[in-house]
Amino acid sequence: MKDRRDFLKIVTAGAAGIAVGGSAMGMPAKSYNRILGANDRLGVAIIGLGRRLGAFYEPVAMKEANVELVYLCDVMKSQREKAAASFAKHIDYKPKLENDIRKIIDDKNVDVIFNATPDHWHTPGAVMAMKGGKHVYLEKPCSHNMFENELVTAVAKKYNKVVQMGNQQRSSGHTREIIKEIHNGIIGVPYRAVAFYLNKRGEVPVQKKAPVPEGLDWELFQGPASRRDYTSETWDYNWHWYGWDYGTAETGNNATHELDVARWAMGVDLPQRVDVEAGKRHFFNDGWEMYDTMDATFRFNGDKIIKWDGRSRSGHDTYGIGDRGTIVFGSEGTVFIDRGKYILYDRSGKILKESKGGLNEAGTALGGGGDMTTGHVVNFFDAIRGNARLTAPIDDATISQAMVHYSNIAWRIGKGFDIDEKTGRMFDRDAMKLWGRDYAPGWEPTI
């Protein structure tokens, strides 16, 4: 971008004034705990230095953000060193390298924590950070289960902390524009949305007991999770697919984004029912332990439906419009929305308008990042300083996150179930057994 100030003005335009669903979306900025002045520098620590790291180079390094990267933290020594070398291309000072998040939380020079750890660390790490006085940018998924979903929201409220979930499309100008139009009736009454994600992931190794890799703090990697022996390929990206100790499957990994856009566009909150058809459909003998293909249906009050079509290892472009996105059907027209554009159709399928956002956010590439994330992070910084409202506040984000957990639970117990749309509780005893998870002794997150 030639003019960074103009870019930020475009990307974050309206973030301080558009209420788009969920109680916090209309929360005045002044209601947040303003421990800092509007121009004070924020001390930042990034926890989890894997594939998502590159998304934070620009928003942390840019002068306008007025932040200092105090720490880079990861349980793998090589990740810390690699991250330091990468950030050296963007900043002219050296952050401290740390293994243990707990030491960073004790440092009063840190105001903000970016939590980009594996899923099982998201809520426990965020809770620890908030109790330690930090604001949190919490990558998706914001929770590992429904218990954590409620907990992270309750802790943010109790400690009055700014917590932004990494649903960066909430900070997309073109997405906000068309969803506002949907809410104003441009396609009539929205009644159905289809959210989809198509990828061509390959085989993954079968897990085998192995020595802990050099430089890896396996005890700290497990953190709040139940203890087990190290298996090969686990600490790196494949923890996503190796059971439920650490990951939340592809639905937690990617459906988080499109389901959020669908719910936002449809103007709904918690569903009344979920039904799922899913299974492992590819590379039957490899190490992938979750489903790799899922079709989920969520039914909401007002006879509204959201469908999730997730295919991790089949990249066929079924919809003819890309590998991920959301289609919203209304009584008078249809809208397709993805990270780069929206297309508005009338009821006969004629294109009425196509708007390209002009942002370079990644789609299915590992790690992602781009202008949309930069705007999302800047919105987070502005909210901490009391100058904006969050575009993805945690109390609203967890409503979308619940859909992830409901679909995973339905697959795990082999049946759909009804849901109390007021409390989020599931009207099924087997489902409720998966409301939370077991924690390692001494690691139980609490308010």
C-alpha cells in the first residue's frame, strides 16, 4: 500500500459505529477498561509462533500501531529462533525469546497477548492472560469445547478485558458493507446460508511413539491437556487431526470463519438443532483420526437454516466460485461473500453488483494473513485505547464458536440433537457428556 494511513482508514471504516449483532457489537468504546491513554505504546507478546505468525508482522511493526513487541514465545526452541529472524526483517529491535507463557504474564511491561497456540491452549491461555491484566487477541477457535466457550466470555467480563477473536473477516470493509445491506433488506428475507471450505490436504503419517524432538518442551505443549506419550508428527501442524486432545478438527480450524459470516448475515444467534453427516472419506489408512468431510445443518428460530459443507481433502470447486465462502439466500435474491469480494444476484440469478474488497487476505493457504488481518489487529489496538468498538468481541464470537462445538459433538456421538437457544445447553445426555474435557491436575481454567 502506498499510503498506510489511507489503508487503515478504509479497512477499519465504520468499526467504531456499526453494530452488527451480539451485545458487544454495540458496546461503547468508553465502557472498556482504559488503563492506557490514547497515544500510549502497547507492550505486545505473541504466544505460538507457527504458521499464523506471518499475519502479525505488518500490524505489529507498522509505526501507526505504536506497539512494542516485547516477547516471542513458543514451546519449541527452533520456532522462537525462526520467528526472531523473521521479525528482524520488520522491526529494528530485538524482542525477548521465551518458552513459558506464565513468565510473560508476570511481566508488567506486557499489555497485550496474541494467542496463536494450538486449540487446547486458547481458552486456558487467554484466561491466564486476563487474570494477569492483559488484553487478548485470541486466534480461532476461541475455545476447545462448550465449557471453555462460556468461561472465556465470563472471564473477559469479570476482568473487563478487551478480547478480540481472530475472525478477521469481521474487519473486512466489503463484508461489512454487504451484510449491512442484507440486514436492510437487499435480498428480502434471508432464510438459508451455505458456508463452505474446500481443500486438497494430503495424507498424514500414522502416529508412532517417538522421542521428544530436540528443543520441544513437551510438558508445556500439553499444558492443560491430559498427559500422554509423545508421538511423531504431533507438535507441528498435524495435531489438528490427531484426536481431540489438542484440536477441534477442520470445523474448528476453518468453519469458524464462514459459519461466523453466515450467522452474522442471517441475523441469528444460537441454533435450535444440529444434524451432521460426516466421516473420513479419503486416504483411509493414514493417520488422520477425525472426519475429513462434513455436511452439517443448523436450524434456527424463524425457520432459518445454515448449512456447513466442509471438505478437507477434496478440492472440487462444487460452487464454481472458489474454495471457501458463504452463500446467503433470501426471498428476493442471493449474495455470495468471500474474503476478497461479494456478488449480489437477483431472484433469477442475474448479477446486480460485484464488489471486490481489494484486500490480499489468504484463502486456504496455511497461515493466512494479509490486509484483512492487519485491519482486524489495528481495530483491536484501537479498542484497547478506547478509540473504537471491537469488530469480533468475544461474547459475540463465542456464539458462532458454539456451532463448531455442536457439529463436532454430533459427529462424535453419532446423532443430531436439539439445543436450548437461550442457554446453549444440549437436550441430549450423550452430548452433554462432551460439554467440557478433562484437564491435567493444576491446569484447570477457572473464573
